[in-house]
Amino acid sequence: MNIAIIGCGHIAVRVAQGIMYSKGNLYAVAARDKERARQFSLNYPDCKYMNYDEVFADENVDMVYIATVNTAHFGLIKRALMSHKHVICEKPMLANEDEIKKVFELARRQGCFLMEAHKTCFTVLNRHLKPIINEKIGRIEHIYGQYCSLADFGKLKEFNTTEKTMGGCRFDIGVYPICFANYYADSVIKNIESVKIEKGEYPNDIDMTAQLLYENGITATVRSSWLDGSVNKGIIYGEKGRVEIINFWKNTEAEIFFEDGTSEKVKVEQDSDFTGEVNEAVNCAENGLFESAVMSEKASLEIMKVLKKVKEY
């Protein structure tokens, strides 16, 4: 399956590496400035370079990976689907629930696959751990996820944007712990309590914490912040112990701590933390599916539930 990356920013480099290790073929890269796409393509053999219009017109492009600024996502998703291209869109995919519902409905009408790119659900480690959690630590009781990153407030453009542009730490890095908690809880969110911190004239959150209660009784605490550089980790607490994962969205190692004081390390191999999500999209599209069973429309809406609640606080 031929994949074109739309957008040649820093994240596109890692996306391209992920595709190179995947079942898909890195067919082209595209940018509004075609020269920028040409320069990007030089690092990848047989990779074409295009502008956006050329990608949508090329019948050899089967799927696009949208890696542009957040504000361009909605329009590009619609253009891709109307051009009968399958779509993976970098997180945060869209600004609200209404936009999510609109593009998934369009994907179904066009007979195309659509998925928000949350690699957390598809890393080798998380896919390995999920089915053995109950065996190792018993029923999950609580999940903790944190992603913090010190921000340069003078340079961070997202601070000077409106809410619609998906600014703030929750859209930037908060989606990672939310996705992590939802993936392991594997249930619908029943209740959300949240707090956020804002800064002066900036319209968006710079720190947020949310407490989640799922319908199956599991609880979760998710946090993101631009105020500190704390160690980022995901912790899954069970009846008989806990699992800790540093940098849970990309790591290849975890440690299981048992009630008796012993522990066990889990290690896996992974070529790229982006490959799993690309393989999921390719497999689904090749099998005629319109969405992923793991990262579906419902999954995107569950993440948006938390983002919306933090906004309202």
C-alpha cells in the first residue's frame, strides 16, 4: 500500500522511519512548498515529492498520513477522503466531537479507512502487556499516566492561539496519558473531574489533571504539564501488584512489581514507535475496514471527552 506523508515538519521524519519498517510503502512526501518536500525526499530512496494537490490527484497514493499543524487537519482529512484516500491523522486529530463525527461519517460514505494516530495503543510493548496484565497483577484497579515537558513560554506558539486551534498542554501532550488510560481500562468513561492551570494572557491550559471513572469500575489519574520536567511514566495498579513504564508511549521496557517485594522486567524489540500504528491502518484498509477496532471513532471521542471537560473547568 502506497503511503504519502502530508507535511514535512519534525514529526514527519519519525513517521517516515515508521513507514519504512512497516507493511506500507513510503511512496511520497508533500508540502505546500514543493521544494521543501524535495529536500525531505532526498533521505528516502524512490520517494516522490509533491504539493498537496498532486497527492490528492495521484491514483497511486492509497493512504495519506497527515502530519501538518493541527489547524489544517480538518480540511486535509476531508480532501483526502473525497479523493478516496485512506487516512491516518496525527494527534490531536481534531478540535471537538462534532468534527470527529463528521469525518468518520464521510469516511464511511467514501468507503475509506480513517484513524487518529495514537501510537501508544500500537507499540510492541503495550500490545504485549495488555493480554498478560490479568495474569501478572490481577484485575486492574487504577491507572496513572503522566506526560510533562518544560516549555519555553516565549517561543511556544500554541500559547498565543485560540481554543479552536487546539493549543494548550492537554492537546499537545495530555492526549498521551488519556489514551494510555483508556487503552488499558478498555471501558467507557463514566465520570470526569478535572483541574487546569492557565498563564496570564495566554488562552490555553499549561497544566492539567483529570480523575477518570470508567463504567467497569477502574479509575485513572492523567496529568500533563508544561511547568516541570518530571519523569514521565504510566503505572497500572492491579490486585496483586503494579506495572511501571517510563515514557509509556514509546518505550520497549517495563517492570512488574509484585506484592511480595519481587519484580520482573519485560523487554521487547521495536524498530520504530510509529510502525505499529501504520501497520494497523494498512491491515484494516486492506481488509476493507473503515476504522480500527483499537483506535476507532469511539476511541477518539472518549479522548475528546476528557479534553472537553478540562476546557470547561
